[in-house]
Amino acid sequence: MRGSERLIGREVRRVAATGSTMDDVAQASREGAAEGLVVSADAQTSGRGRHQREWASEAGKDVLASVLFRPRPAIAGEIGMLLALSIAEVVEVVCGCDVRLKWPNDVRVDGEKVAGILLESEQGPSGLAVVAGIGLNVNSQMRGVSPDGVAAVSMSELADRELNRDEVLEELLGRIDGYYAEVRAGGTVAPAWRSRLETIGQRVTVTFVRGDGAESSVAGVAEDVDESGRLIVRDENGRAWPVAAGEVTLRE
Ligand code: ATP
């Protein structure tokens, strides 16, 4: 632990129930909250994932938290990577299992999703603010629940015992803090993130959803990621499509 230098989680606001910790941190950011603020909730009435999908959780059982970053723009692209990596490591250490990432940042064990990450950015008067949401299944019963048809699992199901949610959050924030310090100092987590991506080499379909809800898809093989984390999908005509995380949904 890096003691007094700590940035991420220097202030953790715990709330019993809220609409979404994403909205709470975005609001605090607009009011001038310092970088590193965390809002952690027992329950959310409108927890969400990307594209306004729902995030499911049983009250009091899981980590539902959002973190405020104020990165210089050049390192903003590392935030999703370092969060996914930090979560993967915590799950691996606590549960003793092999944790992989479905591009860009679903955290999975044997194809079951244990955590999701949501990133929302806002340009304010004092620069860029990135709110990063973490939904990590800790003690919920997830197997057999399959929210929106997605196979899910919790850490307690993986570890076969009840876990201390506060300890999991603390461990996680420590890792996020450490990686963010490395990135701020000029380092990168991209190679470590890439090495956990199970998507590379797989056949995938990426679906672009436009603002008006219209969809278009590209099917191909996920060849690699580029230096900014975009997935390179090669279609059957040999054309390479670089796809950015914010834009698409990916099916294997
Ligand atoms: P994908 O990468 O599969 O397209 P996504 O990145 O769009 O998913 P997220 O934003 O991480 O998804 O989360 C929303 C989705 O995650 C929901 O549509 C649902 O399928 C799934 N989900 C919702 N709650 C949970 C949960 N507690 N554990 C695992 N998965 C969940």
C-alpha cells in the first residue's frame, strides 16, 4: 500500500441505496470533487451497463462503485484497461481461478461474466472527467440468473465461500491506485491488458448501434488490438476493421 500518496479511494462515500453511482460521481465531479473520489452503494435502483442496459445485483451483496478520474487526455484510454486488469487480478487472487477479459472489458471466468465496467466522460471547465463504474459480483447468486441471457457468476460462487465485500473493494481500489500511478508516471498497462484478452483469435460479430437505434454488423476474426485498444476485426473479404470500445457490442 502506498500510504499517504494514495489518490484513488482517498475518499470513499458509502451509500445504502442510490439510483446509480455513475450519476452520483458525475454530479460530485460537476461540484468540483477531487480526483479519486469513490461512491460505493449497497444497492442501485437503476444500475446500468453500456447502451443503457441494466446492471443486476442483490442488495448488500456486491461491489457497485464508481470512481472519479481527472486524467490528462493522453492517458484516458488506459483507464478501462487498468480497471479491467485490477478486477481480474483481485478475482484471481481471491478465487484462485484463471480470469480472462472479453474485449473490451468484461471480466470473465470460463465464459461467465463476473464483472462489468462502464466509462462515461465529460469535458468540464477544469478539464476531462472520467467516471468509471464497476459492477463486481461478490456474494450475489448469479449462476442460473443470466441477466439478459449473459452467463454470469459471482466471486463467492467461484471461491465456494462468502466473501467480505469491503475487503474486496479495498483490495481493488489499492490495485487501481497503483496502476493509475504507473500510468500517470508514463507507464502503460496495455500489454498486461492485452495478454488477458480471450477475444483475440476468435470469430466475432461486432454490432454498431447508432444514436437512432439502427444497427449494422461486421463478422470476422478478431486479429489483435492496436495501441489505443481498438479491436482489429478482419472480415471475410480480408478487410481490417478497427473498432473502438465505445461504439460496439461484440458477440462471439
Ligand atoms: P457485452 O460486452 O457483452 O456487449 P456490455 O459491455 O455492453 O456487454 P456491460 O455494460 O458490462 O455490458 O453490462 C451490461 C450487460 O451485462 C447487461 O446487458 C447484461 O447482459 C449483463 N449483466 C447485467 N448484470 C450483470 C451482472 N450482475 N453480472 C454479469 N452480467 C450482468
